[in-house]
Amino acid sequence: MKKVYISMSTGIIHGGHIQIIQRASELGLVIVGVLTDKVVASYKNYPILPFEERVKIISGLKGVSQVVEQDEFSPKKNLMYYRPDYLVHGDDWKSGFQEKLRKECISIMNEIGGELVEFPYSELKEYSVLENEIRSKSALPDVRRKRLRDLLRLKKCINSIEAHNGLTGLIAEKTTVLQDGKTYQFDSMWVSSLCDSTAKGKPDIELVDMSSRINTLNEIMEVTTKPIILDGDTGGLVEHFVYNVKTLERLGISAIIIEDKTGLKKNSLFGTEVEQTQDSIENFTAKIRAGKKAQRSKDFMIIARIESLILEKGMEDALKRAFAYTAAGADGIMIHSRKKEPDEIFKFVEEFRKKDKITPIVVVPTSFNQVTEEEFESRGVNIVIYANQLTRTGFPAMQKAAITLLENHRAYEVDQFCMSIKDILNLIPEEG
């Protein structure tokens, strides 16, 4: 009999999947390539069911002859190995980010003497309702909170992009790129005090209180499912910090990063140009211990941010603090630098990894921005945060639009760099 290949990732099986497998089985023996957890997490949400469970479910379906692992989003490797007579897919990939992949698959099937067969993608309301319900469950606090730790177990290095309202949260949630047969998306979101303050027209001096920060978090969480890392500034008074930990944990936030400074907060990128005071190791470790003691689940993470390199206290001081903070219970270490060259960051990671192979290391490459995620990963970094790029690109664009309107006394000239209303409406989901 002829061979048929289908790629599948889903953790839920509904009538649409059954139907496409039945129709494919009429063409020959059906081989289903089940996407690994890592691949699913690279273009969708973290899978509700792990790879092994999805394999069991799909193996038990009538019409499936063989189940194999697909460890890339593109089925190219499996198509070249199994050389099926038919590749079956829904017709939903004719547009959107998968359009490029479709063209690649057509070329591969032509090369191996096979054929692409497309069946209409099921648009029954019942199926979309079911998928929305699954998506809603992934946004529940207990599910969402643990996802950052899950991703760190699944991938050596994850990324995070800043979001400061619901719209930027949707951009972080939905932006996907297909490149060289692989898909890329942002693994998590970073809610920065700088960007949150800036969006409200306030200085970045811890002026925006936690109640306002929580309102921002709620705006983002209502329309997204990805894990959130919160910029907690200094964490405030220990007595306040323990309550904030409980609140954030209850909301479903995955992690808070607090910096070891005291007094009136000034942005780290000012370095020694402004007066900034670093907390003592004794006081900061006490804050970490209090926060860890206050939390109720093992999923929430408290990450310690070290300002020694920013304040030019030296590598030895930075490492001394790092080991003290992890001993106090910190779930991760963020090391920061305002130098354009990454040398001192690399040196810190190298020295830290000689003694600690496990604790996640976080970097924010705002200044040393030429380093790729791949290089960070190869050196032992686990989380890369793009901390302010949406804010820094969004505001100049709005200012440019305002100037253009005033200069031309009409809106025509602005349209060329405006997002269409239709695209905005498509970005914002209508729950049905």
C-alpha cells in the first residue's frame, strides 16, 4: 500500500482530527509525525499533555498505522526519510506564517515523487469552542504559574519580551516566525517597572505602586496565556515583600526579579552617574528567605538581580553575592551590565558555572545587544529578557504620527506607516 504522512501536535482530539485521519487512511497506510513538546512550545502554548501521552492517544486512533517523532516544525526530515506517497494537511496553511512551509513541502513532495493532499480545515463552532476552552485552562493561575519552570526544564535557554498593557501582551503572545523549517516565538513576558511607569507618564523611581502594577498584570493576563516574569524593583520592605509574593503567586505570576539596591530607585543604566546604594548581603538574603518562606507553591520563582557590575564593585563582589543569594533560596540569578561589550557578563557566567551548574542565570542584553540567544545558551545562560524594545519602538512611531498629522493637517500621509484596523481586530481575540 501507499504511504501517507500527517503532522500532528494537538493534545485534544476532536471530530475534525478523526475525519482527516479517516480520509487519509483511504489513500494508504497513515504515518503520523507527532511534534515534540519543544517544537509545540516553539509555536503554540506549552502542550497541555506531554509528548508521551499524545503519542499514546494518537496511536490508539483507528486508521493510524504508525506514530513517529517529529522534532522540527517542518516535516522535511521525516518526509525525506519515509518518502511517503502523500502528505496530508488541512488547507488552513495557505495563508499566514505557515504559507512558506507549505511551499517547502510541495517542493519536497515533488522531489520524492509524492503529492500534497489538502482537506478543508474544519470550522465547526463546536471545535473552536473546545479549543478556546483548552486555551482558557492554560491561562488559569495554577497552570500558568508553573509554565516557566516547565519551559526551563524543556529548553536550555528561553526568551522573554516586555509587555506593558493588553495590546503589547497580545503581540508577545501571537508573534511567530518561521525560519529554516523551525518556528520561533517568545516563551514568556517581562513586565518591566520602567515600561509600566513610562506608559503611565511617570519616572522610573518605584513611584507606581504595587496596586497599579497588579492592574497592569491583570490587563495582560486577561488576554494572554504565556508565563509572566515581573520586575519587582528592590522588592520594597521585607514586611511588604512577603505579602506581594503571596499576591503574585495567587494571580499566577511565574517569577519576580528583585534587585539588591536600597533607597530611591534609579535606573541601572545610569550606573555610577547617579547616586545608587547597594544593599548588604545580610539584608538582601533575609529578604529572599522571607519571600521563599511566604510562598505557598514550589512553582513560583524569586530571582535575585545583582548590581555589582553596574555599580563597579567588581567581579568578586558579584560572585560572592550570587552564591550567598542562591544559598538563601533564590531560584535564579540575574546579572546586569551597562557595558556594550559582553565580556564581564561572560566572565561572570563562566565563574558562576564552575561552582553552580543548575541555578538559572538571567541576562538583559539592552547594552550588549549583539549577542545572540544561541551564544548565550552555549555559555550557560538560561533566560534572555528583551526588557524595553516594544516601548522604545512604539513611542517614537506614535510621536512620528503626531508630527506628521500636524505638518500635513490631514491623516493621508500617516496611513503609510499605520497598521490596518483589520489587522488590529484580528490581533484582538473575540472569545466565542
